Amino acid sequence: MSKISAFLVLLSSGLSLASKCPPSFSIPKSDAVDHVNPLIGNGGDTPNGSGGMIPSTAPPFAMTRWVAQTHQNYVSVTPYNHTASTIHGFQGTHQPAIWMGESGQVVVVPGTGSVKSKFEDRGLRFSNDTQITSPSYYRVELDTGDGGRILAEQSATSRRPRDPPPLPISLPTSHIRSAASPSTPARREITGSNSERQDWIITPTSIAQNARNFKGYFCARFDAPFAKFGVIQNGSEIPGTQTRTGSLLSAYARFPAGTRKVNVRVGVSFISVDQARKNLDAEIANGVALEQTARRTRAAWAEKLDRIQLEGASEADKEVFYTAFFHTLQYPYEQDEGGRYYSGYDNRVHQGKSYTGYSIWDTFRGETNPFHDYEYEDVEISRHSARPAHAKACVAKAYCVAHFV
């Protein structure tokens, strides 16, 4: 464990500390995790006016981070902005930085009444006063516009979230391979793939052909039976359809009248729908409660953040430091699934561990990469700057640390 006895705060938050989690979502205890404010670094009306951060829910180095979607993200736009007044779904994002594009994402959209597939139509109003943000748990109340309210809660592991939404549910994506399940809606699943890769324009010519095969796969599993299901393609609803391919596709499910709560678990993969289903079963099996998922993710953050304890720090100092610490542990993200990983460079599945989503804007010069090597040698990544002794000096310089003990 490192102990910092003196340091200089270089940034101020500008936002109050996010609301505290309910007691059942605050286990295990961790002063470090409690001082993470995921809203720091978010906001701004231009790319240069934003820190590019989002209040996502996921463990350290997670392959997929889940966030409430207030904007359609692309290069220079993040999926969440705290100045927004509507939420349009809950997105599993792979966008590594504000200056990079999204890829293979999936969005879960709760709602009532008719199914709305267009982004601008499906927004539900919310107030920041009802929002709880933390590394392991997210909650918000949504106004349905017809006198009703939706309570949405979310937690996540590396390759899947746990999110209990109301009804109906739609999953917008660019390519639905199976809108209800591979065989029958009795499985209560929606599966599919999304081939969107917004950074395709900068793909090197040498790998362009292989990279065209990239897809993000998903398997969404519900704990309530479907009353109705279907797909929407380019704004046209096609009820009862189980399989559809093409662009501008969404799949939806409606639940029986009187249904008050629905849990949905979404597994994701870069390999296949079957692998997404395996990731779902491996990381959060049927019957695992939302609180259990949140505790696992909170424990993962506590294990990392509690390695550094601050002495003589104010509450504001802790908020700034541990939030910055939290940000350093989001990337690079895990790419391997069950001991295998897909590579777009050669369009093959390989054996072993893999990380991606690196930020190469000089971060090796004394920022996150040496910091990882100093504190987290268990992260098996080879880097040109990776030497723990060098990392110690870089961290001391970057954070104006008096000494490590």
C-alpha cells in the first residue's frame, strides 16, 4: 500500500459529490470509493470544453462500460452530458476517449406505451436530484410523460450489466441477427450484432479488409415472459418477427399487463452471440441479485483504490484525487473472453489475454501507463514505458507527491 502524506491539488471538481449509494449498495466499506465522483470531467458544450469523462458503471479495465445515454455519441461527443434533461437509454459503450469513435455498442431503452425507436422520440425527462452515480451502481428516476415514473437501476461486470428496466424494452442496433431468440421467445432473449465502427475512416489500408468483419455481439436475457415482440426497421414496426438482418434495426419486447419490474442482463462479446451468452452465464448467472453484482464491482474498485491512503487531505482533496485515480483505471480495457480474444487486424480469434482502448497521447510520459506499472503489475500489458522504478518517479512528479512509504 502506498501512503501519500502531502500533495498538490491541481484541479477542482466544479461539481458536488454524487449522492451516496443506499446501504445495500455500499458494501464493502471503502472511503476511497465513496469519494469517487464520476461526474467530474463531464459536461461542456464543445469537445474542448469537456474533460471527456462519463459516469459509467463497470469494474476496473472493463471491456464494456454502461452509462445513461443523453446524446448520440461519436467522435468528439460522449454519450452522457450532465447538463442534459432527458435520458434516451442505457448504453454499453466501447468509446475509449472523446476524440475516438464508438464501436459495437448496444443500447437498452426502457419505456411505456408505444415502442419508440428514434433517438429524438424516446427521451425521458429526469432530474439530477434523483440520480445516484458511483463506479459500481447507478440509479435514476425517469418521467414517462404520461403521469408515470420509472426507477432504473444499474450495475455491471466487465462484459455485461445488470439493469432492471420497466416495459416495453427496445434494443436499437444496426444489425439484428435474432430479434427474440435463436429459436423461440420462450428463452426470453434478444440477441444480435452491431457492426458500427465510427473510426473506420482512419483504418490502415493493410488491415482494412479484415477490419470490415468487426462486430459487437450481444445477448439480452429477461426474467419476465414476453407478451409481444418484434423488430423495427427504418421506423417501421414488424410485430412477431424473430429474425431480421439489415441496417437501422431495433428489436423490442413488451411484457404482460400488470408487470411492475423486469430484470434484464446483457452479455456482450466481440467473438459471437454464443460467446456473449457464455459471458453472461459466467459473470452473472440466473438468479444473481443486483446488489450482489454491485458488491462485486465495488469490491474490485476498493481493492484498487484502497492501495493508496491519503493523510492530511480534506474531503474535497479526496474527491479530486480518488476520482482522478478512478479515471486512470478505466483504460486500457480487457478484450479477452474466456481465454480468447478477437483481433480485427487479422479477423481471427486468438488464445490468451488482450487489452485494447489505449490512449497514446503521450500518456506514457508520466501519466497513466507508469502509474499502472507502479501499482498494478498484475495487469499483464507490455508497454514501452513499463518499469516500476521509472513509474514511481513519474507518479511522484505528476502528482507532486512528497514521498511514498
